[in-house]
Amino acid sequence: MPDWLLYTGSRSRHDGIDRLPPPPPWRAFDGGPLLPAPSGGSGNAHQATTYRPSDDAVQQVNAALYLRRPLLVTGPPGTGKSTLAYAVAHELGLGPVLHWPITSRTTLRDGLYQYDPLTRLYAARDGDAPAADEDIGRYIRLGPLGTALLPYARPRVLLVDEIDKSDIDLPNDLLTVFEKGEYEIPELTRREDPSADVMTADGPGSRVAVTAGTVRCNAFPLVVMTSNGEREFPPAFLRRCVTVELRQPADEAELSAIVREHLGDLADRSDDLVRRFFERSASGTLATDQLLNAVYLCRHAADGDRTALADRIMRRLGGPLDDD
């Protein structure tokens, strides 16, 4: 691999992220004080250590890291779009992936932070008004995007899953935050003392100090946005992203290697199922995880017609309906 690659796809943890050079001048951020990288694994150890990225995916991940730009990952179901985020976080030791699943009702505010005024009101009603006012941070929780933009010394990995399912305005709303690398919490800025220790998306007990009511990043996060191609994105959004399209395995040998990575010895004598997968995928979309399920089930199921059992698991996701 060329020396410039920080993420290599080796699946072995290393400190290559320490070789990341300073950002381009137009992508430099100065948030602080610096926060240490969170401890712990990526959050999905099996997927992270069995993922086999393409050379193109490796190159584009590194481009996103160097340029401090979001990575838009497209491709058919089951090609590992989401898994790529966990693989990068694992190899580079960037801590738990911050996961933000997108629906048609998701707004930018959902990803940045949530404020719970009702709980604060109840605290005041029960005679705890001074405490409620002084520790407003108890009622503010940063979302996955809001947490990723905290001033970490190393980039966090943020997975924005299925962004193509979003409302039409969300991609453009994200552009503003991605360009600025910061956001404001109005519930803090309106206070006489606009500082508080707020909760984060890293789980119970995780709190950080926010000063002046504003969060500004230092190391821009690696933002992995996945899309199944259900919609087109605005040109302004696309030109600010690094893009990569993942594909299905090209042949039986590549697919057999993936099955063995996931299932080890359970993958023995699975060549017939791999071959069947390719036969069925010729007339309709199949996802690799359907093959993994079929191999696992057929290995443990009682003796019988492996092909018929596998076909029930490997139902096409598109194309002509099955005859059965």
C-alpha cells in the first residue's frame, strides 16, 4: 500500500491516524479545549474485523480523512456500506462509532442535540428550581452529529445511515454545519451564563463542558453517509463530499472468501450455496448477508434439500418473483 494511506483495510489496529497531516487551510478548525479520544472498540467488533474493503473504498476513505470532507457511500444492499464506518474506527482506534439512523422525519436538530424542557419544568415545580437553572446541562443531550463535532484531538467516526431516506432539506441543512464545523445551542446562548456540562451520545454518565453556548470541532469527524440510491442529491451537496460506490462480489472466489471471514470452519462445503447465490442474483437483487444466513442455517439444519432451504433464505430483493 502507498505510504500516504492511513486506513489500509488491514483490519489490524494501528496508530496510522497520528500521521494525518494538518488540514487544508479552508478546512481548519480550532475548537477547544481538546478532548481525548474515547476509549473502547468501534461498537461492532465482528463486522469491523471481517470486512474486506475494495481498493477504491480504501483510497476514498483516506481522501475524506485528508480533506476533512464527508464520505458518501452508495451501493446495493449488503455490500458493507455501514460496516465500512466500523472497520475504519476499529483499525485507526477512533473509538465507538456514533450512529445516526435517518428517516423521512429526521431533522438536523435531531442529530445535533435534544433539550428536555418538561423534565426541567417538573424539577422547578417540585421545589428544585435553583438546581434546575444552575445545571441546565442535565436537560441537554448532544446527538450523534453534535457529539462528533466536539473538539476531539482525533476525529470521531459518525455513521449517517441511509441519508437518501431523509427529508429533501436535510442534505442542504447538513452542508452548513459541515462547512462551519460548529453549531449553537440557543437554550444556552440565551442564558446569562451560556456554559454547561451537557450529556453526549456516548451513553449514561458521559458529559462535556460547552462554553459560550457553541460547539466547535477541532479534528473534523470522519462522516460516513450511506445511500441505497433511492434519491438524487443536490450538486452543492455532492461536490462537498468524497464519494465511493461499493459493488457486490465479482466472482465466486471473492464471495467464498467473505463467507470464510465471517463463518470460519462453518463455511466448509459451502461452494454449492455460493454458486446458487450467483445463479439467483442474476435475475434479482440479493444481499451478501442472505448468503451468510443460508450457509449458517444449512450447516446446522437437519439433512435435507440444502438448495430448497437456501432458496427460502435467499429470496430476491428485486427483479422477478420466485417461482416458489
